[in-house]
Amino acid sequence: MQKTNKAMMKRFKVTARGTLMHRSPGTRHLLRHKTARQKHAANKDKILAAGMSARVMKFIAVGL
């Protein structure tokens, strides 16, 4: 039996319905040249693509 990948558990969140959420990239540095609209949109969590979420669930589904 495989162990749960802890790095994946920190980066992705499983919702009650089973969809995976992830943080948006681009909010750490070089923010001066980004518009307020870009920064505001990057603050929200995004839904992971269906093809990618199937792969990620292999690593994190062990502990669920």
C-alpha cells in the first residue's frame, strides 16, 4: 500500500464534492507591474483540470 504524498496534500484541497482546488501562481513577487485585476484574480483558489486531478488523486486519496 502506498503512503499519502504529504507535499501533494499541502498543495491541493479536496472539496466536499470531490473536486480539487489549488492556489493560483504569480502572487509571490514582481507584483508591481501586474494590474489590480490580475492580483485580485490570483487571490482566489482555482479548480484543478479534470485530467490532472485524476493523477493527483492517486497521491492524496490514500488518506481520505
